[in-house]
Amino acid sequence: MAAQKSAHAQPPASERPHPDTSRRNQRSRRAIYDAALALVAEVGYPKTTIEGIAARAGVGKQTIYRWWSSKADVLLEAFLDLGAQAAQAAGQETYAIPDTGDLAADLKAVLRATVDELRDPTFEAPSRALAAEGIVDEQFGREFVATLLEPSLQLYVDRLRAAQDAGQVRAEVDPRIALELFVSPLAQRWLQHTAPISHAYTDTLVDYALHGLAPR
Amino acid sequence: MAAQKSAHAQPPASERPHPDTSRRNQRSRRAIYDAALALVAEVGYPKTTIEGIAARAGVGKQTIYRWWSSKADVLLEAFLDLGAQAAQAAGQETYAIPDTGDLAADLKAVLRATVDELRDPTFEAPSRALAAEGIVDEQFGREFVATLLEPSLQLYVDRLRAAQDAGQVRAEVDPRIALELFVSPLAQRWLQHTAPISHAYTDTLVDYALHGLAPR
């Protein structure tokens, strides 16, 4: 879906010595991204290989190795590009969690949208594969977290800080830990198939996290 | 460590037709468990094979295939046995979260012990491998959750129900969701290397979960 739209990702400037080369490189990158995402969705991550991606993209294996060191790196970049394109298609040039003044409503809206995305097959296969690879390969895991996961968690930090300024979250709360009370349960259910995910479920997480389990 | 102690796991009754066969089977199972756990710790899960486990255990490949259908199944059983032996060594014949009447203290104690276990190399390699396999193989993931993860989560359900009876948790709270507010953040940090884990961190999770983020 989003991956089929027009390209906007740019190769690094060091690889753009000439307009024609640049255009050719960009076409190759686009084909490699599409091939990697398609293969992971069709045959699964373990059976996806650099050779398979190269064959499907119509490029030589060496073209891929010139730009990336592993299939995990190819897929991470393809997935980042997919997300950037989806955001662009939705008209979201800057990323932020809305601030309507109602913290619970804003968090519930974002988490409902996340539930929808986690259930979207276009996103599910690659994000599941990347998360799994990050668990067994710690170095790749740290790259995945730094480029993909942590930037999105920082949006919650920003929104919780605004809520602290507005007196809606206790001043002594650490926002980076606090966000995990509603984000991590959703992540674990989805990743580990421990239980179903739904809008009602994430709404409940937000209510519990804001108001606590103990009686008031 | 715990895996080196004397065996107590029993093969299914259907495979105990004769005392001598039973003892031989039990010795083989023990050797296979030890080989699987050792290989995963030494070469990692992706490079661990049924052939490698068989060679190290000194049994034929067919002996392994007679009892298990995949290396993931071998490792899951080996890990369950490891946990059972560790519990036995610690004198915990029944599993339960202590109930001292102080819910926060009890949860903090159990989560601190979990942090220690997650950092213990004996447990870390196999549990990380099993979790990662469960993420890419949904069928195995459901088996992993049903036999290993969910039973331990149910202990938190029991403790939270007791706290509800004692008026320390709001009656309308669903304990199966509530436990995720402190268990899932720890699981995600550990699995995805998003941030360090410590006793201070899990103590904070318990405080936030019980008292909420919003001012009282």
C-alpha cells in the first residue's frame, strides 16, 4: 500500500555524485525496499535472503552489499521508509501526539491508531521480523530501538511533560518510565501473542495508568 | 548451575514400559536438555541444530525426533525443567507470590527477584531464544505462552485478587490487565534492550501502577 507510492527517501549525499547515478540508485533502492518487504510478508523473515531480495529487485547481490551489511539492515531501512511514506500520505510532516488538553483522550486516540497499525498486514510482517531479530541480535536490536522505537516513545515523553506542566500528571513522575505503563503492555500482547489487543483494551490501560489500581 | 543438579522430570507414562528403559530414557532426556541449553548459551539459538544437540548429548538424531518435533520444542522443555529444578533447589514446591498484607512490598520483592533471574546467564540465553522464536512462529509462541508465560502471570492475578478482597485494589479493576502495568514494561526493556533494568526501576513501576500518574 504505502510502499507502492512514489519515492521520497534519498540515498546519502556521498552516493549522489551525479544526477543520473543518483536517479538510478534511487530506483534500485526503491526496488530493493519493495522486494524486501514483499518477501518478508510472503515467505517470512527466516526464509528471506539477500540473494532472494536481489533477484526480486532485479539488481546484483553486490549492489545490496554495497549499501547494507545484512538483510536485517535492508529491512529496517525499508520499514523506516514505509513509515515515512505512510506519514507523508496522511499529511503528517511532523510527528507529535495531539494535545487537546485532555490527556486521557489524547493517549487513547494514539493507542487506538497504534492498535490499527499493528493489525495492518503491511506493517505487521516487517515490524514483527525486526523486533524478533533485535531480540536475538543485541547489536541490531540497539539499532532498531535507536532509529525506530525510541523516537516514537519520545513523543509520549513530550506529551506527558506537557501534562505535567498543566498539572495533570504528578510532577515527580518520570515520563520515560510512565509511558511504559500503557505502551509496553500493548507491545507485549502484540509481540508475544499473550492476549488479544483492541481499542477497549488500550483505553483500559490508559485509565489504569492515570488513576492507579489502588482505591482513591 | 541448576541444570547440573539431579534429575526429577519424568518422561510421559506411555514411554515408561519397563524400569530399565525408563531410566535410560531419563538419562537421554537429561543429556539432551543439558546439550540444548549449553549450545544455545555457547553458539546462540540460530546456530543450534537438532544434529548438534544429538552429537553433544551422545544420542542419535532419531532419539530426539521421537520425542520432539523441533529444536524450539526441545529448548522449551529443557527450560521448563531448568525452572522446575531451580524452584526445587530453592525449596519452592508450590508457586505463589507471597502475601504479607503489603501489596506494594510483595510485588516489589517478586519483581526484584525477576530482575535478578533475567540477568542470570543460565536463564537469559534460553529464555531470550524462546521468546524470539515465539515472535516469528505464532504457533510455537502460543505454546510458549501457554506453558511458560501465562502460568507465571496467573500468580499475579491471584495476588491482585487477594488485594481486591483486602480493599487494596479497586474492585472494578481487571487483575489480568492490571498486572501488565508492571510486568510488561520489565519484559519489554529486557527483551528489546530499550533501557536498563534494575530494582529501583521495578520498584518505580509498582508505585506508578498502584497510585497512578495523575495527582490525587
